[in-house]
Amino acid sequence: MVDVNSIRSGSLIFAQFWSYLLICLGTFGHLLNIYVFTRRKLRSNPCVRYFLASTLSGLFVTYINIALRLLQIVYKIDAFGYSFASCKILSCLVFWAKYLKCFF
């Protein structure tokens, strides 16, 4: 029979591996998008400006949201639980990361 602790440790290893993989692949993909959307021929197109803003927002989400979830799930560090101020600041960062592209 499978032990409960082995299932928990397996899921933690999977979450850790998956988080680091998402950060690496997300960074690579967003950097490629930034490279493409900053080409001289595409700069005047308003759709490309929106896509570039969306890419920058996605890069910000990749670093903020995945890193916070990695700390919470794998390392058992709840950055939101330290104080009321840290909860407000981190919640604001996550909110602005998701809706940053609406302001460009």
C-alpha cells in the first residue's frame, strides 16, 4: 500500500518541479514575444501594442504569482499571513499584475 506521506512528498516535488518549469518556460516565451512585438515594422500597429502590454503583464504575473504559490505550497511560507500590510501589498501586486494590460 502507498503511504500518505509518500503521496504528499510526491505532490510537493511535482509542484516544485512544475513551478520552476513554468517560470522558465514562461520567461522564455514572454521574452520571445517581446522580441517579436518590438520589431520596427510592427510598432505602429495598435494591436501589437496591446499584445506587447499583455506580454509584459503576463511576464509580471509569471514572476509574482507563480513565485508566491511556490512559497506557499512547497516551502510553507505564507507571505500573505505575516501582517495586514503585507497582505494588502501582495494582494495589490497580484491584482495589478493581472489587470496591467488594461491600462496600456
